[in-house]
Amino acid sequence: GNMCCGVIGEDLMVRLGEDGEAALAEPHTRPMDFTGKPMRTTIYVDREGTRDDSELARWVEAGADYAAALPPKP
């Protein structure tokens, strides 16, 4: 029931919680600013950062791990 990731245009959006800020040190990442206000807990990974299947899987798994740790939605 909790979102972990999604696709916006050609970018992967990944919800990482507090790990989002640390992930910004990774290549091909930037803060998610969908609403015009950057979010510290969610990042964008550009197309270059997900070109390899193992890199895509790493980001999706990180988002899924975060979402799985959240309390269930009512």
C-alpha cells in the first residue's frame, strides 16, 4: 500500500526516506522537486543511472525496502 518508486518522464522516482539525502551523492541523482519544492526523502534517478538492469534493480529494491518498512495504510 505504500509507494516505493515510479516513472516521471524518463526519470525513475525513488522514495528512500532519510536515506534520500545520502543517495544524492550517487551519480545521476537529483532531489525530487515535482511540486517545485525539493523533497529530502525522494529522489530522481536519470536515465543514465538506470540504463543497466542491475542499477535499475538496485534503486527499485532500495525503494521497495523503504516502503516495506513503513506501517501499513489503514
